[in-house]
Amino acid sequence: MKRMNVHFLRGLALRLAVWLVVLVLVPALALADLEIRFMNVGQGDCTIVECDGKAMIIDGGPADVSGFLYSYIRNDLKLRHVDVVISTHPHADHVGGLGAVLNAVPADVVYSPVTRWDSAGFRSLLRYADRQGTPVVVPETGDVLELGGATVTILSCIRDISGWGSTSVNDMSIVVRIDYGRTAFIIAADAEFAAEQMMLSSGLPLNADVLRIGHHGSRTATCEEFLEAVSPSYAVISCGQGNDYGHPHRSTLSRLQKRNITLFRTDLQGNILCRSDGKNVAFSTDWQARTSVYAAPQTGS
């Protein structure tokens, strides 16, 4: 009888130990970190999102960063597959490096506001997509897709910008919202005032913890009403050092500073990594800014 009790107690202790491990580890494994990399690609945009083994790449910067992106994706991140590639709009500083992205890794789908565009960068994107048999799809505003434990919503994709009183290709930009746990992020591409007004009238949720500022911090984006609706705690501006456009503009920087929004800039801090555990957001950068992130060039748009 005593021998049975000893075996029983040992077995019970083992089962309790297993359950303790499960209780401790499973909640942590159920919600792995979301990582968003705002890449330093000069005067352009590239954002790499990873969550639960899934990956999404938004834009690829200008063509002259193609070699860097290919190596970074293959060797640094060691990606071998991308679930979603988004070409937010066909300007060269966003689409130029996307051919290299698809050359580095196969993708399940490419989202773009257009399926044809007369530029070398967009033709390169289509060429590599065709080689892989990857469909190029024009999404609808309000479309939702899952990226691991994250939910991605298309906040804007305007095919007929004239209907919103705009002649700017920037306003065609695909704008995405990423929700992960209780945290949210908006990647605004080059969306300007007209696209922002469309999003304000869409009824889609705009409040977010992090806003990737539209059009490199230009004065033609990030209006007061849009900034009020998003109400971010953090903002990121992607632009090149000493760029010819004077981005980011002092008026945009002033609106951010007035609201005490913590700002990060690729021109001053290099690659910017944002991580979320579903509750909290944390940032790290390649280097510290040597000047104030709110310091603006003397001229520019």
C-alpha cells in the first residue's frame, strides 16, 4: 500500500509539474511579439512587419537600395517567404526596390492600387510577380486580412482620386491599420489631405498608438483633424538625410510636438524597430539622434 502511495504521489507531482509549465509558457506563446521595422532607405519608404512567423513588406524604397534590401531580407531577417507585399502607390521612392524584395523571397500576394503603371520600378515589380505566379490585387477600403495574431485593415485605397478633389498620385496610397492585442499602428504611406479626409469620413477606426506619418512629413499631409482622430503616442517619419524636398516640414513637426507625440526619424536614427506584446509598445533605433527630432530643414514642402 505504501509503495502504491509513493508511485501515485510521484505521478501526481509529475503531472502537476507539466501543468505548471503549460500554465506558465502557453500564455506567453499564445501572443508572440509583433515586430515592425521602419527601414532607413533614404528618401523613400519600406516597412517590414513580422508576427507569429508571418511577414508583410510594405513598399521597397527607391531602386538604389535594392541590393541592401535583398541582403537584409535574406541574411539578416532570414526570411524565405512573405505572406503579403504592399505597393502603396507607384512612385519610384516606394516601388523601386520591390522587385528586389520579390527576387529575395516569394510572396503569396501583392496589393497595389493599380495593376499597370508606366515606370521602370513598377514594371520590375510586375516582372518578378509574374515569374513567381504571384497575383497583383487591387484591394478595397475596409478589406481585412490576418497576419499571424495581427489583424490588418485597409483604411484607404482610392482608385479615382478626382472624386475627392485630388490630382495627386500620393492620395492613391494604400493605408493600413495593424491591430495586435490592445495595440494599433497606422502606416500612412504618402496619403495627403484628400485621402485623410476620406479616412475621416469612412467610419473605420483610426485611433492608434503609432502613426507612420504620411508623405515623409510633408506639409501636405497629417492635417489637424486626422492627427486628432488617430491621437498617437508615437510617430515615425521616413525620409532621407539632406533630401531635396526639405522633409519633414516644420508645420508637420510643430503639430506633433504640440501634442507631445514621441517622434522617431529614419534620417536621424537609422532603422527603427517597434515591438508590441499586445499590451505595450517599445522602440529601439540604430543610433541616437544628434539633433532634435523636431528640428526642421530651412526650406521644403
